[in-house]
Amino acid sequence: MDDDRERLLEDLEKTYCPPLDAALFAAIACDFDLSKDDQVAQLRETLDTLKISAIEQEDLPFDPSGTSGFNSGSLLDGDGIPSERSTSRNETSKSRETDLTSLGSDIPPLNMERGGSGVRSNGSRRSSAAPVGYIIGPNGSASLTGMTLDDKVCYLSEMFPSVEAFTIKHTLTKCDEDVDRSMDVLLNLAFFEEQGPCNDEGKVSIPKGIDGFLGESNDNKGKRKGKKKKGKERDLLSSSSDPQDGVKVVNKWETSKADVEFIFSRTSPILAKEVVASAYHSNGASLSATIRSLATSHAPNDAGQILENPVMATQVAELSQEFPTISKTNLAGLLKITRNSISAANELASAMLDWPSRPQLSDLIRITAAPPVLDEDRREPKKSKASQRIARDYESARSAAGSHLMAGAEAFNKASAAYRRGRSDKLMGGAAAYYSAIGREHIERAKREASAAADALVETQSTADSLDLHGVTVQDAVRIANDRVSQWWESLGDAKYTNSGGLLTRREYRIVTGAGRHSRDGTSRLGPAVGKMLAREGWRVEIGEGVITVTGKVRRR
């Protein structure tokens, strides 16, 4: 029995280590009874979750949405949640394919059909109705089945109205008639629509041969009348497409990282970066308080010890002339942690004094009388504080997510240390199990708080008919977009079926995903993920540069 248990532990350790630490794996494994199948299943589920988080933290950069380096949903890809690439790693490798008949849907009809005759705008006829559905491949991805080439061209033509039918058909042929792969190529082509040259009909034209590498040099050749006017109009459209670009949100996590780097760059190698970060968080994430604490902890006991070192005494006297409000012992402490560097100590002293002053009591308590109301009808209504409450909720949720993440990391470190000591002290095994359970609980709470922070952030930058997903991870963006589009469609009520002048009224819902220019590789991650989700959920969408427009539901036969 013990041999089977040891063999199972070795197999699990080979599967999950790396990316997981061997000590952390052992600390978690000791919580479960490996002789029971249900306990082994729970252990695998826990290790799968930690493995996904570890892979995402290695592959993804810092997430500016405010989760201290973890992404969202996944703790974030941080782009977050987790991204499609990290999610696919968690899918099982079963080779069987399952036909999801419940997800079957008809091909969405084109807006240019005439009288139900099935004649499309390009003159071709739709093929006869065939059973359409999704199948799950070995890698866990869903793909359409039961469609002919013409049906696929019709399906993609309505989704990408600015792309020529020939280009769509050629893309399908190059991608072996795979709709998902063709959608990825056409998404990139649609995002480049505003940047690439266009022909007279407004269709996207792909540069051929060496001309495709000339870039903007070709745009300056052969200037004609009206070309500057078109360029100005394009600039105006691009500048007004995203009204949120001018609003800069202060990211406390980026500020904390910059403060720790500021102190560490001037105190290395006397102080380790971990020591600086620990002192920073212990002092309430205050730069001035952290510098004062470090200077006090390394300062001599009294001023008499400064005179024993003539060099330090001279440097302290020089700094005292510029910073008379700082005690000599604290100045000596600054010189000690900066290796007697006058310039570094000067910068730290300046930052230590640069902190907000305490408000006076008269400013906190002020008695004022309300002005008399001369006209009751002209009184302005009180402004709602909903936006302020949402902003406070976002800050509190983001801070709570970071706190739980740091607490979980600290608990896992303690579990790892306790496991190492468990080789000589058997009682430490129980401590390792306790700390690993605490760490898992904090990680789950961090996930929930990160999702709540993403909801609050999107609420502050969205309207009734538009959704701005800037600053959230891929997983949160897909979840929020699905919920908001459904709410928008339900809020229309009977208005979505009413006619205006004999024609159906066009209803639109804009989803701003961004073009991905600020991402690591310059490509959008939110746009393709949200677009695929909406298409699979049966929504009629139009893909633009950084914007996805939802026009309604796909009609089903």
C-alpha cells in the first residue's frame, strides 16, 4: 500500500513540478489521503489551479488593471484573466469528440437578402439547409460543422462587411475551410482597415509583393486632390473613437512598484529588494514613512557615535545644512544604507520630506451656514453619488484582491518552510498543511475580489449602449461582455421588434476592446476573444478597429 502511495506521489510530482515548487507540492499533498480516489481527485483539481496560476505568472507581464502582477480571472494575465493560451493548457487531452447538438444554430442570413429568395448580394445562392452544430476537438476547441464553403462565406461576410467576398473565400481556402482560423485572419484584417490603403469602393486592399513593405512611404507618393481631406477625416475618426483615452487612471500597484524600485536602486546592495518591499508594505505603502523607518533602523544610537567617524561627521554636517528638520542620527542612517553616497542620501531625504502635511483642526471642523434660497423653482437637484460609490468600490475591491494575494503568497511560503523543517520535526507537517489551506483560501478570495474590481472599473467607463473593456483581463472581459449584451437586449423590450417607416429599426451596442497597440506584441487579445464568444453565443456582430458592434440576435429557422 505504501509503495502505491509513493508511486502516485512521484507521478504527480513529475506532472506538476515544475512549474510548482517541490516543497509546495509536498505541503499540499500531505493534506489529502491518497488511498481514497475522491481525495486524489480533489488534490489534482487543486494542483491544476495552482499550475495555471504559476504558468501565467511566468508568461505574462505586469497587469496594469491592479492585481499586483496577477491577471485576472487567472490572478490574472493579469491581459488576465486567464488568456486563451493559458486556458487551453488546462483543457483535458481526451481525444474523443462530442457533438453538441444543443449548440446547433442556423447560418445567419445576410441583411441584403431579397424576399427570402436566398439570393445574396454577390449573386451566389445559399446552399440548402443542413444541420449545423459545434464539435469539441481533442484540444478542447469548438468548431462549426455541417456547413458548405458558400455557407461559410455567407457567415463570415455578414460578420466582416468591409472585407471582399473573394478575400473571405480565399482565406477559407488557405485555412482548410476552418471558420475559427479564418476568423482570426479576418479579425486582423479588419483591425488594419483604418491603417491600410482602400480602393474607391471602401473595400480593404491587401498590398502585394514588395509594395507591402514600403509602409507609409507609398502614401506620400502621387498626391491628388481630396487626399488630405480623407486623411484628416480618418484622423478625426480615430481620435474620437475612444473617448476614454484622455482619462488617466492612477494605478497604485504601478506606483508601489516604482517606489520600491526608487529606494532599492539607491540602497543596493546594503538592502535587499525583499527587505525594501516588506518595509514599504509595513508602513502603509508610504514612500516617506518607509525611508524614515529604514533610516531609523540603521541609525546610530546617539549623535556621539557619528563623531567617531570623521568622514561621516563631515557628510552629516553637509546634509544638515540642506535638511535642518531631519535629525543627525537619521541622516547618518541614510548615509549608512546608501554606502556614504551624498547624492543618494540627498534624494532619499528629499523624498522623506515630500509627504502631505496633516490638516489643521480648523480645516476639518468648519461651521458654515447655508445660503438662503431665494427661488424654490431654481434649486438645482442634488447630484447622485453613485459614481463616487462605484469608484470607492473599485478601489476597495482592488486593494482587497492585492491583500489576499499577498497573504496567500506568504502562507504558501510558510507552508514551504514548514515542510522543509518537517524532515527533522514531524510536528511541522501539520503546520505545513495548515498554512497551505490558508493560502488556498486567500487565493480564492483574491479571484473573487479581482472580478469585482473589474466589474466596478467597467461600470465607471461604460454607458447604456456602449461597453468599454479597457483595463480588464481577457477572462473578465468575456464574462462582462456576455452579461452586458444580454442585459442590453432584454432592456430593449418590444422596441427591438418595432418598425420605423416599414423597416426594422437598427439597434446597436458598441463594445470598445482596443486595438492592442499597448500590449506586449502589439496585437489585441480582448477583441478576438470577445468576438468569438459573441459569435458562438448567436449574436450578430460587426468587427471594426478596436470596436465590436452588436446589432442583434441571429435569426433561427
